[in-house]
Amino acid sequence: MTARRTAIGVIGAATATPSLRELALEVGREIGARGATLVCGGRGGVMEAAAQGARAAGGHTIGIVPSYDHATANPHIEFVIATGMGEARNVIVVASSDALIALAGEAGTLSEIGLALKLGRPVVALDAWAEIRGLHRAATPRAAVELAMELARARS
């Protein structure tokens, strides 16, 4: 019997700058290279770039989309969870993750951080969210994924 893969959530802006997309792409690559499963909201921006990176590295991706329509997921999502729950799906993203990596974002990302802290899921902030206490910090995508994997293992 194979052990369950570690699930690392990646959260951040749905509309991302090229530099933020590149950061997310590298986070996804690092997740995929470590054999973890990437969990995200399944749409564009940070979510799409991270999923693209994970798939390019041979990893698996789960997208938890706000609608009932599987076609709303970005093309790099391997498994689509169509919730029909709108932004309330953020709690499913968080609860399905063993640890999360937070990149720059807006209110949706902030809500996911709050839910993660409430549910006891560790959050690693990558070059973002300096004003929030209780988050772990990393300066590079590799360091963020290494820390998230370590924190996830410590929870199990």
C-alpha cells in the first residue's frame, strides 16, 4: 500500500504580474519535484502558474474551482473539484492541504490565510504578508517548499 502524498496548497493573486507568475511557477516545480500534490483554487494567476510548474516537474495538481463547471479550471489542473460554492471553496483548499504557501494576493488569499491559521494548517509566506503574525517565512521558492514539506510532516 502506498502512503498518501503530501498536499501543499498554493494561494495567491488570481491576476498576477509576470514576476509573481514566475515565482509561482518555481514553487510549483519544487512541489512537483518532491512528489507532493499541489492543491489550489484551480483558476488563473498564481494558481495557474504553480500548477503549470508542478505538472512540468511530473507532479499532480488538484484545482478546487468555485463553479460547477470543470472547464473553468486552468489547463494544468489534473483533478478538478467543482464545488459551486464561489469563494466559500477557499475553506476546502485550506482543509485539503497539509501546509500552504502564500504568495502575494488580495482578499481571497487573505481569507485563506485566516482559515489556515484557524484550522491549524501551517502557512509559509513567500515574499508577502509581512504584516501577519503566525506565518512562517521563506525567501526563495525552494526554501518555501522545503519548509512547507517539513511543517506538513510534523503535522502527520
